[in-house]
Amino acid sequence: MPFQPLEPTDPDAVGPYRLLARLGAGGMGRVYLARSTGGRTVAVKVVRAELAEDEEFRERFRREVSAAQAVSGAYTAPVVDADRDGPTPWLATAYVLGPSLSEAVAAHGPLPTAAVRALGAGLAEALAAVHSAGLIHRDLKPSNVLLAADGPRVIDFGIARALEGDKLTSTGVVVGSPGFMCPEQAGGAPMGPSGDVFSLGSVLVFAATGVGPFSRPAEAADSAAALLYRVIHDEPALAGLPDELWPALTACLAKNPADRPTPTELAELLGGRQALLRGGWLPSAVSSDIATHAAAVMDMETPARGVPATAPTDARPRADHPRTELDATAPAGGTVRLTAARETAAQAPAAATGPSRRGLLVGGGAALVAALGGAAWALSGGSRPSPHPAPAPTGPSPTPTTTRAPGVPPLALWNKQLTNVSMGATPVCVGDTAYLYAIGGIWALDMKTGSVRWNKPDASTNGLAAAGSVEYYSSDLVSVDPASGRVLWTYSSTPAKGATEQIEPDTVLAADDRAVYALCSFMKLDSLGDPDPSAQSTPGIFALSRKDGSVLWSQKRAATADTIGISATLTKDLLLYTDTQKNLVARSLTTGEQLWFVNTDSHATYQLLTDGDRLYCSADGYGLQAVGVASTKQVWVKSPPAGSHDLWYSAPAVADGVVYTVLGGMTLSDYNATPTAGPTVIAYRATDGTELWRLPLPNEVSMDTTPVLVQNTLFVSTDSKGIYAIDVQARKIRWIYQVGVSSDVAWRFSTNGSTLIAVQDDKVYALPPV
């Protein structure tokens, strides 16, 4: 969700927590995102001043703090800190990312049946814990249910009351949310634990259909009075409810409280805890929302380690902090509610220096748990961390190991938005740096943290190569230092005295340790040594020294040769490139001499690839072929299915003697109707083109994006929204990473061998391979 900036009237800190941003406001006060000096991220609610002066409210606040402290269920959200008696009461909850059920359904539609079963099993277990503590929730509704990777969380005990001895359980008082109340609550009659079960049934109907059982979306806006009347007198509307859910949910929605199941009975009807333990219970789009916003929270500014946050005058730290519960309302316009859930680890000890929060995320382990205040376990779906985490590591972070449930995508290692730029070009990754370029500039990003090492905002770049130094063409062909962006040299096109031609640079194609290779134009000069405007320039190609930018060699190309849309690659001896004239050209790296060319029907948008022995490019009819580098002959070719004019092969990824490509291009409906149609990932033996295996994909893919292999994971763009991660050993989809943002700009991928850099429009994501 978008965070609200702090206002001048907001305190710098509350108790030991330094405030970072506003999260919203509830009926009791304001809610802030905050972080402790030890790195724990929390949500802090500060009670409104007028309520703090009300002694009756004070007493109620104390009781509810104590009551919520007694709730310790796996799927509830106890708080970790509170000051009940200070000048301004406050409470803090360990911060776990996850949208509310209402927001998830609004953004992505109703949940699938399996997810509703898992949701119901978890919420039933939460209610059992609430009732065991002698409480009734009284306000269970979609906005009070959070969806975390390892199960749901019930929050907001703001109007929960003890089963006995509270005036709100007496006849005539109606408290709660009309569309999700039980009939006895709506009528002002005494309410028992079974009332929460009725509300849970309504919540699950909403999760499965997108509409509450007593709402009428086709009519005018539901009034509170109309909703209360329907709850008491009407049968629930269950159109669209899957048949598998009818027995359990209709039992919950019985008008007679005695006919409803207990929470424990309901959990068993829905499959029990096993429904959640199967893993990957959330749709991939919701999981991706969690991952995206987790990275955003990790990137937020934090107070310096070891420097105590200064407590405001209206809040004081306490030695004995009881645990209670937090209620909050998301700010208007919020897309995903980020709120509190249970804490699972003790706070890590403060340190004067240590790895960044992003480093903690990459490295995993106890330090990450401390940094997120327990959020790591909830998001990863792994086992509960030790309550006594080890100190934060001081050396390089070890390679993280996944503890996520199967099918759950990982958190992005980082993500970044680059303003005023549209990234239409494939990034270049060398070592620990990712270079991104397009109209609007060049950025060099640290691949471990996402931090900007340098950028050239005035560069409208046409081609970039990095191999020791970085070269790119803007208005000039420039070489820069990869660490600082400092210009090392700029190519000078000034001709020698008496020269008849001038060489002007153009698109950078490739580079090795010795030279940078680029397109150019040969301009004829007049008698004064100036470019002759009446003469036609000739396309060319040249090599410049990486040391000083001097010309090592230059060669003219055919007058009709393409100057745009060139795809190039290098072997140890050859510069190889394709163009829209359907040529595959091989030139000597030493002299630039054209050694051979073949007509391959390789298209300009097709990324050229070589493993040193063979070159892989497109073929007639948008097929895929391998051309021998030494023989210059076609080794093998794959053509789209006969009779299909809408299928073609993507550019391939090659590793360990296997070529991976995607056959796709048809609509999903055509794919379902035609068994031979894509999208399908296919693996071929590199030497002879023998098919090794194929894996159909459930959704359309972006055929303009070259798949990238990182270790044993093949990354394929699903469409403009998401990314497939395919296990090439198990031959199945590991997970689908989705950002939930629609864009017409295709994804572009690159890797340094250990991390995927995925770029879409002005956003950059770093993803682990597993």
C-alpha cells in the first residue's frame, strides 16, 4: 500500500520506535510504520488525545490489552509492545506484509476453492483461540482478515469483549459491520461464540464469490438498515458458490445459533490445518503483491543502529511491555493493506555497524527475522525461527536457501523505479553490476542491493557493452569507468589531415577485453575537409581500442545494409551479427574482414545466441535453427507446426548442451483448441536438435522476451504482468512472480549467473533463481 509521509505534527518516535511513515487511522487513533533501534519493523497505534483523557476509555483500553494478550493462536495477531498508562497510550505490533481479504478480492477477484478451504481452516483455528481466551471477536469481516504466505491472520479486536460482564453483550446494543453480523447481533440480542462462526461463513462466501451473502450488488448501494434486515430475515444469496463449499458454509449461516458448527468442527469440514500445510495456498498474484511490498518496506529509511530513538513527551518506554492487539484502517486509495501479524522471533541485539536491511534479506537467517520483527517466517512459509537469533553476520552473506512452500514465489531481493525513463532495451549484467539503458539515460545498479552506483540522465543510448569498462553510444561513443561512471575516453571522429572520409559512430554491438565493436557510417569529405552534404554515407562497422578509443580496424558494409535492428554476439575469434536483410555475418575480430555469411531468415528482433560451436537464430517461417560456427552450415532446424501461421519460436537460452526455447504466439483459446499450439517450453539437445522434453504453460507468454537461464531455473515472461520460473531439472513450474501492474511494455531479462534482473518499463526487479 502507498505509505503516507509523516506530518510536522507527528512525533519522531513513540516509545523505543522511530516513526517512518503513516499507515492510516482507526477509530482509536493514528497508525504508523516504525522501526526499533535493533531493526525490528512494527506498526504503532497512538491513541487520540481526547480518548486518552477519558478515564472510561482508559479502563476499557487496559482490559482489552490484557484480553488480547491472552490470545495466542497461530492465526491471530497479538501485539509485541504497549504503554497502557502513559500520557498518551500506544501499542505496537510486529509488522508482517499481506493484503486484507477485501483488498485481495478487489485486486484479483475471488479466491480459488482450495484457497478458500485453507482460509476457512486458518480462520476457524483463530476463532477457537479467541474463544478459548474468553473473548468474542464480534467484528469478523474481510477487512479484518490478512492473507500472509503461511496462512491468514485475524486482526482488529477493537470491539472484542469478554464473554461475561460487559454491557456490549446485553440486549439492544448493535456493534459490528452490518453485512457480516450474525442475526442475533443484528437484532441486538445477546451474542455468543457461534455468532463469530456465522460471520466467518459470510467472510468465506465473500472470498469465494466476491460478494457478501447479504449484499445485493445489482441494486442501489446497500444501506446498513437493509443489510441488517436481510441478515435477520432473508436467506443468504449464494449464487456462484462452488458446490464443494456449500455444506460447510450453509451450516455456518444457519439462523439458529445452535445449528452452527463450532470453529473446531468447521476447521475439520474444510480440511483442517492440512489445508494450509499443503503450501502455496495463495494465488500467485497475491503472493507477488506480498513480495513486491516486502521489498518496498525493506527499502524504507531506518534509524542508525545503536542510536536510541528519542521518545516524544506523550509516550514513554516501559520496562514491562504487555502484549495486546492492533486495529487499523487503511488510508483511502490503498491497494494492499500492510498490517500487523504475530511475532515469531526476539529482537536482535543492536550493533554499531552491520549489513544493510537488503543484505539481511539476501543473506537470510536470524538477522533477517530480527529486521522484520518476525515477518520473514510468515512470508516465507518456512519453519518458525529460533526465539534466540544469532548476531547479524559481519562477512559476506551466504547463498540463501529457500524455505518457502512449493509454488510460492520468493521476495524480490530488491526493486527500484527509475523515473523519467522507459526501459525498452535488455539490461547488461557484468560481475556485480547491472547496466540499464534507454531513452532517458544509463544506470549502473549494484546487483546485491539495487543501489545506484552512477547514472547518465542525459544519455539517449543506442547500444551498450560492458567488459572491463563500459561503452555506449549517445551523441558520441563513450567509454566510462564501471565503478564511478567517470569518462575514460570519447571517440573522436576528427579525420586526419588530407583524409577523404570521416567515420561517425553508431550503435554499440559488443565488446571483449581488447575492443568494443560498433556500427558506423563513412562520410565523404569535401575539399575543405568537411562532411559533404551531397554525398551518400556508407554503412560500416569498426573496432575501437578499449584502452584509448583509437580505431583498430574499420570495414564498409553494403550500401543497403541495415543500420538498426542488429543482433550481435562474439565467439573467441568471430563477431557474428544478423540484420533485417536475413543475413548472418561472421567477421574476424582481428581485422574485421567478412569471413562468411549465410541467408538464415534471422529477424532483427531475434536475439542472437552462441555456445561457441553453434549459433542459434530464427529460420524460415519463424522457426529455430542451429548454424555451425566452423562449418557455416545449418546443423538442425525446427519449424512451427504445419498449418499454423500464428506460432513461432522465441530466442533460446543455452546451457550444458541443452537449448531452451518457447513455442508460442497463439491466443489461449486457440491453444486449448489445438494440442500442437503453444505456449510450450521445449528443450532440445544442442548438438543435433533432438527434443528432450516439453512443458505446456497455462498462460500466454511474451515472445519478444528472450528466456534466461539462471542456474537450474529458466525465466520466461508470462505476459506484460509476470514471470515464470521453470525448474529445468524437474521440468515443472517452480512459481510465478507477478507484480499486479498491467503494462504494454515487455519484460527484459539478464543475469550475472546467480541473480535475475528483470526490467519492465521504468521498474527493475532482482530475483533469486530458487
